[in-house]
Amino acid sequence: MGDFRLNRRLLLTTGSGVLGVTVLNTVTGCSSSGPAGTPSAAAPAPSATRGGQVVTGDWQRVNLSFVSVYLLVRGGEVAVVDTGTPGSDASVEAGLKAAGLGWDAVKHVILTHQHQDHAGGLAAIAPLVGATLYAGEADVPAIDAADKTLTPLKDGDEVFGLRIIGTPGHTLGHVSVFEPGTGVLVTGDALRNQNGLEGAAPQYTADGVQAAASVKKMATLDVKAILPGHGEPLTSGAKEALQKLAASL
């Protein structure tokens, strides 16, 4: 099987005083026999099946300097994972535009947890989208959804062809988002990659024992890319790094 590479374009955006860098990543299958970085026409892109159709995996990072929002694009529809801090809506909108889409394409907004750097932007974004809003069941009461309904999530739920992984510890209702067909794992604060791959920051974590158990749980997944809330996406050796981390806990 060929390895996986990412084609990237950068867009600098500003909004509400926040500098955002939107990184567009198209996950493609690359032949191991061809030149490095050269996509093979014969190698299909990693994909997921939804509604009987095969949908190519595509994700965008909206980099808000110290925290990231991720846009998972599937067949012209978008799931937004986390919403950043209050005032991040302009940068998220710029990310959508960079993908050739707008707010009307957003059908799902999934919050990994209740903290303001991940859920603070929801109050401004919720009125702009005709989307279903989701968060982990235990975190729902603490999130301002601008009078919109938040659908509670639990481990094993499916949204938009994405599997919800219950990853409590950092907060009691923390969830991560995994797409089995592409191996993309969006981890919120259950994992971070600022100084190498690590678990949740202990000083901000409600239950360290649960947080460690959540890392071990994620390490059983067939992960190809880790998209953390803090630090750089890990797109090479992600599974091995996660398993090494889990073994150290």
C-alpha cells in the first residue's frame, strides 16, 4: 500500500483582531514507487462511505495561533470541529471561503469540550449556520450555544460518517472525532503536539486517570493523522507516536 501525503496551500486571514492561517490539506494516496510527493493516478484517495457514496477525505486547519479549528469537508458539506475563542468566526469564514464554500455548507458543528478556547466561538457561529450542534453529554450544560439546541454526544455515536470517541479526562464530557475511512483523528485537548505528542495538559485537566485511559483508548485506533487543538497536526508516523505515548502512561 502506498503512503499518505498532503498537498497544502496557505491563506493568511485576519478577523476580529485575530491572525488566522488556514491550511488546506487534501489527503491523497501516493505510490511508494513514484517520486516523493508525486501523487499516483492509480492510487485512490483515502475515503469514507456516507449514504452509499464514497467521499474523499479533505480537512482544513484554521490556525488561531494558539488553538486550531478544523473543517472536515465531505462532498460539498462541512463539519466544523471546535469553534475557537470568541471572535474567531471571521477566521473560520475565511477558511470556508478558501475551500470554495460558505456558512451554508456547514451542516454539523462538533465541540470537543466546553473550554472557551474551543467552544467560545460557538455563540457567534451558531446563528450563521443551519447546522446541528453537538458536544459531549457531560459538557453540554456549560456551553453557550446562543439559545440553540446542543445535541449531546456519547462514545460510539456517529455524525456525518464520523465516529465519536469518548475521551473524558481533560473535561468529563470531552470527545474526539475519528473518521475510520481516512484515519483522521481530531483530538481537541485529549492530545497536544507542541513539544512532541503528549496527552492533556495536567494543570487544566479535571481527571488525570481518565485522561490517560483516553490516550490508551485512542491508541487502539488505526490513526493516520492526528489533528490536535494545540500544536501542529501530526501527519507522519501518527499511529506509532500515539502508541508510544500510550505505552508510557
